[in-house]
Amino acid sequence: MKNGINSGSLPPLICDVMTDSKHYIDNLFADTWKKLKLNSLIKGAGFTKRTGIEISEAVFILLLWKWLNMSSIAMFSKKALGTFSRARKDVMYDLLKREEINWRTLNSHTAKAVYQQNNLGGSRVKAFVLDDSIKTRCGKKMEGVSSHFDHVTGRHVMGQQVLTLGLATEEAFLPLDSQIYISQVKARELIKPHKDGRSVAGKRYSEATTQTKPEMAANMMKRALRSGIEADYVLADAWFGTKPMIRTALELDVCAILRMKKSKMKYRAVVSGRKKQLLNAQELYSYAVRQEWKKVRGMPWKAVTLDVELDLAEKDEKKPRWKRVRLLFVRGLQEPGGEEVGKKDWALFLTTDIQLSMSKMLETYALRWGIEVYFKEAKQHLGFLKEQTATFASHTASIHLCAIRYLMLVHNKLEGQDYRIGDIRSQMQDQLDSLSFAGRLWQIFRAIISGTLNELRKSLGCSVSTVMLAIDKRVHEFFIQSLQLDTFTMQLEYE
């Protein structure tokens, strides 16, 4: 059965894989299932089922319903479930609610299978990426819901905030782990206590209500490293630009490249030949950066690096613990059709490796964009918290099922010959060192250009210059988005 997919509404990864005329979507799913040996991964994660259909078949249909572009499990059960299994929809709902099922382990094992089968351990750049996303949800009987500040809308909303750790390389982005974070503001209680507080769901709920996001992030990275997934960097935006995150990176021996807020955090630096002073980011900008802008090689903006010291001692430590770090100030760009760059339109990055150049720092940080793409596709097309259930256990299952669906798509794309450019890159290593930012992220630019040309198909007789102008505009917009150099984001970072 060839399933109708509206390719115009699909983002690049899903559109490339699901609209390939050589594949039927259900067959593609089954083939990927076999290649990743998901039956074995499910058993390895400790999944069991005493009666009825096999546990692997139950997981299969639970993953499949969103691949078939069904709006809900109920709709899938009504229209297509009988084609793939003799199970009823209750099987899927019961599996979602089971408190002893460890979906995190299955997510981790699937990610490792994709990582190993596609040799991502040999990637030139490997980075852990951290970010969170809010799913607005309401309902008095919806577990795991609390109040969160949505920095996109600038207001507090009721919903579920999901912290995600991924691995970004130049070839792909892999979601490795996720955890719901429940704030202490307007938090909804459990409908009924967990049958066993020591169950997987019970422990996950305890994490969600007692751990801070930096603590969650540290535990996620430790689990990923223990599983054998390696990373040289950890990337995160300004909401994670904190001392606990820097301490975690140093503890795990990975280089942190973090976006920092223009807050009251003090750095010790020598400014204008004077003795060391404690200055915050805005003071450093005023005294040491404002008149020193330099063009970044191969990139369309200016920047200044400044090596400073940061006290990483925890609150209960009596002695300071100074660590040398490198700050990178980047001048904000004028957005297409926007106003002139204002005095607040500069961004601040921090790295724990004081040998990193400006361009290397920005090129690596741009890989963080992969997690933004993941969240977009997850919410729009992969069933992110859309199972229409109310229990915390089912919500936890949902975020990992969504990640596994994405990993299956990534595996398909990496296996396609049209997308395997790693061999070409390895033959051109000398040239790679001098390639521009755009060249190193060609896979992403390919999607941007593809989207542009799809739009231009509607126009008749357009000239080459028209095509190039449209592409240039798209690439420029991507630069601003990927490095969060838009005016709105930079102004949000002022406290």
C-alpha cells in the first residue's frame, strides 16, 4: 500500500525518505526494523509480555502508526491496524501505560545501533547537544503538566517541558535521551500513585520532580558515554550557559561551547593593561571589545575573542576554583529588511578550550541546529506527546517512541547512496580544512536549496539570477537561525 503523503508540508528529512518513489512506507519501516535488529534491541532492553501478541509486535505497531501519517492511535486502529496485526488498540494503550517498561534503554540501544552501523564514531566532529522544548497541554487529569516560561512567546504556559540530549555530527543528528521536567509552579499531581515507586516510571517521575535541568543533563551525558557513544564537544544555548554545565563538561572531559547570557556572572580579566578585575559580560564588552571587532575568516560577521578566568567553585566551597575559558563576542547582523544593528545586538559564546579559533567555535556550535530540526519534525510529524493519554508513564513512552521513529528515518537517509558523502570528504581532507562554513554543512544547505527550488517551480521563466538571489537569501537566514544571531534572541539574553 502506497500511503499518500503531503510532501509540501514535510521537512527535508521526512520528505526525502517517505516520498521516495522506490519505497512503500510500510515496507520501508519493516526493512529498517530488520536492519537495526529491533527485535533483539527490544529483548535487550528487558521488554516482556505474558499474554497475547509478542512484545516486539506490540512495539512495532506502536511505532508504526505515525509513519502512516495517522492523526491518532484511534484513527490508526480504525483504518489500518488490521492490515499489520491482529492486535486491538487496547494493546497499544496498555503498553504505553506500563510502568516497568524502560523506553529510555530502547531509545539508547537504537541510537547506538544507528551510530555503529553508519560509522558515526569516525565523524570528524562529534558533539553532544542539549536543548528543551515545551509542548503546551492542559487538562486537570493530565499528569506531568506544570507552568513553564516559553521564551519564544515571552509568557508562561501550562504544558510539559522535555529536555533532550542528542549527538550531532556533520552527517546526522541522533536523539539519545529525553526527560520530562516538572517545575514547582502549578504542577499537576499524579492521578494515582505509581504501583511501585521503584519501577521505571516511578524513578523517572522522581527525576522529573526533584532534579534540576543541569543535573538531568549531566546524567544524560554520563549514560551516553557509558553506552559507548563518544563526543568531543557539548553544545547548548544560553539557557544552559551556567557554571554547573561548565563543571560537568570538564568532569566528563568534553569541550563545552555554550551560548551565554549577558548576565551578572563575573569573569576575571586583564583589561587595558590594568590589574585583573571582576567584570560581567556587558562591562567586558564596553572596556575591551567594542572597538576591537575583527572579520571572521570565511564568515559574514565580526568577532572578538577574550581569554578570562571564571570561578567554578560551588556554593559550599570556601576557596575559589578559577578556570581559564575563552569568550567569543560576535556582532549581530542586520536581518534582511530589518533595522540597523543596535547596541544590544551582539552575542556571547564561551568555550573551555582556549585554543579554539573564532571560526572553529562558530562552525562547531552551528551543529546545535540539528536539535531544532529534530524538535520541529517530532512535533509536526512524529507523534511528539500526541498519543492522547493522560499518565506520566505514557508521556515518557511517547518522547522515546518519537526519538526511535526519527532514528529509523536517519538510518534510512544515511544508508542512501545519494546522501553518503563521508567517503568523498575523507578523500578531500586537505581541502576540508580550508572549506567555508557552508561547505562543511553542505547536507543542511542541500535541504535549504531544495526547498527554494521547489518554491521556484511554480514560477515560469525565472532567470538564473532569480534562483541565486533566492538561494542567497535562504542561506543568509539559515546562518542567523543556526547561530541564534537574530535580534529577538539576543535581546532576550539581557537580564
